[in-house]
Amino acid sequence: MPEHSPEPWSASGSNIEDANGNDVCAFTGEWGETPLSPEDVRRIVACINSCVNVPTQDLESGAVKELLATLMAVPVSASRPSAWGLMLDGFLNEKRGMKDA
């Protein structure tokens, strides 16, 4: 059994469906109202789909948030296209307590 519902997820009204079309969650309140706006449902789906292959532990630890802040602070040039991958590997290994391979 997978750890979580398979991606990509999609928004269907106030429901969120997984890659197989199964409801992951339905946001309908006690009186039929939707407590989340369509924009919130859309953002949830976008976040899930953007995190494919990112281990849940890295999301929970704040590693992805810190990585994005680090990447935003580093100037990028066409002469260093692989710098992003090297930074990602090093950053996540450090967050996981691993030594550089």
C-alpha cells in the first residue's frame, strides 16, 4: 500500500481527487457549505503535485522551505546550470544528518 494517495492530484469542485480519481478529501461543511475557497483547494493540489518525490520527512522538517530561501539568495548563471542539483543534494543530506557522498 502506498504511503499516500498517488499524484497528480486534481481539484473537482470542493473535492480533491488522486491520480486514480479517488476522493482524497471533500471540503463540505455541516450545512453543505465549503469551508475552503476554490483558491485554497487549488493551492493544496498545487503543493501536493509540486512535492512529488520529496520525502515527507523533508517537508515536515522545514528543509524544503529553507532550501527555497537558500536558492533564492544564490545568483544563478547560465555557466552553472547544475548548481541547483548539487545544492539540493548537499542541503537535503545535511538536513538528514548524512555526510556528503
